[in-house]
Amino acid sequence: MPADATSPPLLEVQQLSVSLQGQRVLTEVNFSFLPHQIVAIIGIEGAGKSILLKALEGLQRPVTGRIFFAGEPVEALPPWEMVRRGAVYVPEGMRVFPGMTVLENLEVGAYLVRRQLAKNLERVCQIFPELQDRLRSPAGILSGGQQRMVTLARGLMSAPRLLMLDEPFMGLSPKLVQRFCDSFRDLRQNGVTLLISGQIMQRVLNVAEKAYILEKGRITFSGTGHHLLQDPHLQEIILPV
């Protein structure tokens, strides 16, 4: 399901500034994207990527600025309300509940949409067929890559309109990274918009319709993923040889 250029933005951020313990970490951030796009936020460690995603989910209050989701202001809403509206954040390093089965882990993600449990479970098993035969297995015995699939699938169980992933490739092999990028295409075709943040994300940039560089709390470059991959500044600062 490709993005419709005539559609209004699914998410729009205007002049967003965030401080932590009196220290400014985001300064007048502006960006927007359409429904059904894959969007990348690229930046080195400490650039403010995680704080930005937390602010979008309601986990971190902005000092100034506006956040609009599906045309409505949401900067004052709590995280559970953002999930109810269809914006789901999967934080960096999010882990499975090891003593619970894979199915029980996935059911946790569906707590706000219990009526859609069977439908959403079928959907995530189509995207990650490796999980189908492991539903009754303790999540803690799965491989690292399979556990990452469970955390992503858990986010999908709430049937999000927007899925925000913070450093989803940390510790994954190149083969698994490519596997996840393939799953992102599938999700977009199924109507999910993805906002993915990270440091070294060449493969994501290859599939991203929009991409932004975040440096010292400011958006400094924007374009398509392919455009940023060819940008000298990205090569020198964000993707050093």
C-alpha cells in the first residue's frame, strides 16, 4: 500500500524542543511524513533519537512545540492513549518476558485490542513464520534474532497505524537485518507506517521514502533514503568508513 502524496501527514512535528534535567536535548525539531511510508531517523549515539521517539509516544514531555497524529494534537497525551490511537513505540533493547511462552508475550501486546487477538496473531505469524511453531515455547529459549522478532511482533499485536522502532538492529547479523528490512516492506504493504531510528542503517535507507539526520538535537538533513546514502555529509559524519 504505497503512500498517497495527496494524503495529510500521519505525523507532523512542529518546533519540538525537549530538555532533560535542565539540559536541552532536542531543539526546534520539524518533520512530517505520510501514512504507509518507511521513515528513517539517522544519528550517532547521543544525537537525541531515543528522546525524540519517547516524546512522540508521550513518555517525555516537550518544553515547547506541537505533535500532531492523524491531524490531532497529541503532545499532552499519555502513552496508553497514544497506543490506543495506533502509535506504538518499541524501545531500544526491549526484551521478551523469558518465563512466558511466545504466545503469552504476544498476548501482552494485544491488551487494548483483545477482540482482534486471533486476527492479529495470524498476521504476525505470516510476517514472521518462524514464530508459528514456537508459540508454546518459553520465549527465553529462543535465539537472539527470534526474540527480536517476538518484541517486534508484540508491538504489531496492537494493530498499530504507526510503529516506532528504536535501534531495532542492535546485535543482529547482516542476514537478520536484511530479513527485518524485508518484513518492513511487508508491513508497509499491510498499511503500517514505520519510523525507525538508528546509527548505521544503510539497509533501512535503501527502503525509506523519507529520511532525516539528527545531530545534536536538530534535524540537519532530509531527503529520500537513497538521497541520503549518496550525501557526502552522511558518508563522512554518520556512516564513517
